[in-house]
Amino acid sequence: MNKRHIQFSSELQTRASENEGEAIIEGYFVVYNAETELWPGAYEEVAPGAFEESLRSKDILCLDNHDSRVVLASMGSNTLELKSDNKGLWGRAVIDLEDPNAKSAYRKVQTGKVRGCSFGFYPTREETIDRGDGTVKWRILEAELLEVSITAFPAYPQTDIAARQKDVEAIKKQKLEQRKAQLKEKMKRG
């Protein structure tokens, strides 16, 4: 199972904290039922409630661009709050402005230089939807959420795309085998 990311533009907001030396980044890190195009003809979306189990049992991190060296907040330290609602996965990260990396990340969101969101996850239950027009969509029904990130470039990493492309090739091969079987059956009948 490969770790995957889904990225999208977001409306993250920043604000001052009641505590001096802290600031807040908040908004939707995941939007449910929103298709993300991985590459032409391949799509993915997250179903509502896909992260319910993770939210109960995991120490999820908020990172800057999926970089585990730049931890902005975490559920374990009570600096990251994540809640799932009908729209998506809403989060509030309390940023330590004493940390130069965290302050820099906060400032980039505050000034609008960074408007993308992403999240890293392992799918534990998903469905593959062959749309019949040559396109395919994966719908994530349940997933282990590892981290949420702010990111400047919402684009799928090549390793993740390669994993999905193998899935598409398997689907195409299966369709080809089905067509061959249908033609053979048709030829037998005359």
C-alpha cells in the first residue's frame, strides 16, 4: 500500500492567537466529494467520514509541504484540532511563532503566497469506478490519515501517480480480456 496525497487550493485563514508568540492557521484541509484530477482521465475523491477512525486513534501532524522536519502542529501536543463535518475535514493549527520555520510557513499563508492544502494518507477501503468513457475514479471510503499540510504546489507526486497508473493499466488489461472472451463466444455461436 503506497502513501498517497491529494492536494487542492483552499481558503485557509490566519489569525492572531490569544497567547503571545502564537498564531493560528485554520480552514478545510480536505473537502469531501471533490474530485481531484491526478492526470488526464484519472480522478480521486474522498467520501465523507473517511477519516473517522484516524481522528479517534492517531497523532496526526500538520506539516509544511509534507516535510516531517517542519512540524507546524500536532494532535498529540494539542496544537492541532481536526473535525470532520459534511463539507470536509476542518482543522485549526496553533503555530509557534518562536519557531522560525513555523513562522515562515504562517507568513506565507497569511500573505497568500501559499494557498494549497494537502494530506498524506493510506487508503484502507476504496472503490474503483470505471466511468465507461475511458476515465476512472477512485473514491476513498476509509483511510488512515497521517498528516495535513500547507503546500505551494498542489500536484500529485510522481511516485503516487505511478501507483495509480498501474491500477489503470490493470483495468485496461481486464477490459481487453473481457472483450476477447466476448469475441470468442460470439465466434463460437457463429
